[in-house]
Amino acid sequence: MARTRTALVLAAALVAGVAPLTPGGAAAAAPAAAEATTAEVGTVVQEGGRLTVPAGTEGPVTLRLTVTLPAGVTGPVRAHLALPVTAFPPAGPSPLRLAAALNSTCSVDGGAFAACAWDSPWIDGEDYPHPVRLALPVTEAAPTLTYAVTIDTSSDQAWVGSLDAPVELNDSTGAVVARGEAGLDFVLGTVEPKHLGALHARDENGVLWRYEGTSRPERPFAPRRKVGGGWNAYTAVVPVSTPMANGTGDLVARDGAGVLWYYKGTGNPDAPFAPRTKVGAGWNAYTAFAGRGNGTLVARDKSGVLWVYERDYSGSAPFLPRIRVGAGWNVYNALAGYGGGPLARDTGGVLWKYDETGSTGDPEGYPFRARLRVGAGWNAYTAFAGTGDLGRRSYQDVVARDRSGHLWLYQGVIKSGALVPGPTRTHVGAGWNVYDLIF
């Protein structure tokens, strides 16, 4: 039990050394001592200052706490660490999801680490000052206790930011016997491969190479990895779902005879594509293709009409019957899939973005809204391609190769409600003219 300090409060006359007199002249009895009690509370001190918690693939970091208990505390004590998150992002994250995304082990006084679970008492519509908390192991009271807590989480939780997390110890009656704070700074670490894009490039010998994102915009690609040879059999190769560094992402490839083949992503970066399956013949009728990132393919025919092939997830064929989008697409000399709708470069070098509507009944027409001008000067590039996010958990990006073989990165931004390549570029590297196809 917590020790209680007792103070005797004496009457003013007694403090002055004079006993008050009764009306008859006799000394009055001294007033009874007033007893006031104050519970003594110990301290919790974080060792080493604030702790940086990388949200990503770095692995766990360790929080160390030293607790000093007041004299007289006996029996088992329980410790809790709480996260005072006051605002959650509008889409997706919640106290329950945050608790599930935090992984910890705990140790007391140098003992073995064991799993300890985060939980959330949060109920929808109710306001809690500490919506997520961690229960540390129960231990017997001692003048000094030390706790070590490992914390690990994914890049999805980088939004948590900096917190002063309350730490509180209670005795067996629930009385608080020690309290303090732990400074935790959640920062974005190395992003997981499932959130990072990948770029593919075919060399003049028909070998396909794979460049996986690193999450570092200044050096966005890891060293290339060989996918395999024989890819010069194709006159066009187009991702229909965004290639990612974890080996997901499907693509189609058209051979010289006009046959279209489907390569499904495996989820294995070492062998990212399953054996091809035949879609059908007659695809030489098209002069340009672009994927929409969701399994859908758009194709422009020789007369300039654009057609859309929606992904068929229920049947044996990969695509539903084509739907006519509209004519006039021969004003463009290059198309590339990016963020739900194609990027299209006109003959004057102006880049345009067609954003998806998401509905066949959209009054602006299916499947794209009115085009949005990105900018001029894109005739400086001999190839450009949309990718997944190569940087810091933001938006999908675009890479472009100039005539000298230099590759440039444009990070995605939102403009007028649409995802477009940003206004500034970052130099990625040279020597990319060894490739005749980049996607």
C-alpha cells in the first residue's frame, strides 16, 4: 500500500505557545489535531531521452524506463503505457487498427522479453484521452523497477507523429504509485515493398530488367534485377495493374503476329510473372496501349478511336468485351498508364492527363473526365512511364528518359483533383539508352 504522510496541524495559539483561556480563567483544552493525508507517488523516468520509432522495415526499437516507488509499496504492481492520440486521419486508421499495427515485447528488471499486447478501449462516438494503451508485465513492488519495451510498426502508422505518452503504475487496490511520460517520435522509415513501385526495362538483346523502388527519392531504384530473356518477341508490353516492388502487378504483351499474352504477377520479386496465357489474336489493329492500374486496358486503333477493355474477374478471359471511348486520339504520339487514367503527349509536346470517373453513368463521359493539361516540353523525352510510388508514401510517380539517356523522376501531385506528375524533376541516372522499352 502506498505510504501515507501524516501532518499535525495545531491551533494558532498553540503555535504561539499560549493556551487560550476559558471565560472563568481556566486554560481551555487544546483543539484536537487535524489529520491531513497525501498519497506519495513515485516517478517514471525515460532513459536516453526521446525515442525515435521508425515506421517501416527497420525493425523494433527499445524504450527503457526506470521507476522509483515510494517506501511502503508492497505486492504486485501494474504498469500501463498510453498513446494520447487526439486526431486520426479521416480514412482508414482508427484506435483499434493502430493497436493491431503496433508490435511489442516487454521485459522487467532485465528478464526475458515476452510478447505484450496493445489494446484500445475506444468505442465509436466516445472520446478517450488515451485511446491506445500497452499493459506491461505485472511484477512485485521494489524500490526501483526497470522496464524495457520494444516497439515496431509499419509505414502505415507514420502519421502518429510525436507524442508524450503517459506511463502509470498502480498497486493492487488501483491506487497510483508512480507516474511519468515517455517521449515517442513516430517517423517514416523504409517503406515496405508492397507500397513501392517497380520499373521494367528491355535491353536491345531482349532481356527484361526490373528496378524496384527504394523509398528514397534521391536514389529511387535498387540495383536492377534480371527477369529473363526473349522479351524482344513483343512489339508492345503494357502493365495493366501497377507493378510493385513486392512482385505484384500484371501486364500484357503483344507479339509480332498480333497475339496478346497475359502475364499475371506472382507476388515474388525473384520471379515476378507467372507463365503467360493467351488472350487472343488481332491486336495489331491497335497502335498504342495504356493500363489504368486496376487491371483495365485501353487501346487506340489505327483510325484514332480509343477502346477500353475492363478486367473480367469472374470469367476465364482476362477482359470483358471492349467499349468505345471516342475518336480523335491520333493527336497523341505517346500514351502511358498512370493513376487510373492515361498520360497522353500530343505532337506539340504538351502532356495531358485523363482522370478516371469511376462510374459508367458519369455525365462527363466514360471512362475519363475532361483532359487536364500537365505541361509543355515533354517532346524532350523519348520514353516516359507511370510507376507506383517510389518515394515516401505519397502518390504514384512518373519517370521520363531524355535523348541523352538520362532518366528523370517526377513525383506525383494532386492538381485540380487529379493525380499528375509534379512540376519539378529529379535526376535518377544516365545510360538508359541501352533500353528500347521502359514500362
